[in-house]
Amino acid sequence: MVESKPSKYTRVPNLVDDLSLSPAAFRLYVHIKRVAGDKGKCWEGQDRLAEICKLNTKTVIRAKRELQAAGLISICNMSFIFRQQIVLADHIGN
């Protein structure tokens, strides 16, 4: 079996640009899209997201809420491991 290599590009639907998201929410969405890959799921914590996106942790929290309100992500609290799973909207239910 041949494993596929990760893509060197991240595609962002035009709709996301049309939503007039805040710069922080747009940056966070692109990063989540990048790390979520084909499975559409991101397990990075808020501190890690803040570090990678060069944002304050509180800004990450607000940006995640904005992305949820826009219907771009869903957040599942995984209480048994004290983590959140971020699922891209086009992968919800998969």
C-alpha cells in the first residue's frame, strides 16, 4: 500500500473569504484546515493554536467562537481526555 504524502497546499473555500471573518478567525481557520488534513479533525489545544498562529489564547477562544457561529467548525469536548476536537464543517458526521 502506498501512503499519500501530505499536501504542500491548503485550499480555502471562497465562501470563507466572503464571510468577512476577523483576521484572527481567518488565520485560525487556515491553520485548522491545514492540520486537519483529509480527516477534517484537529486536536491541537488552545495554547498550541495560540503559539502557532501568533495569537493570544483569549483571541483563539474568541476566534473559535466566531468560526462556530459562522458554521465553519464544530467543537466536541472530549471530557475523558480533557481535550477538544475541532471538526471542520465539511467533515461533520464523518
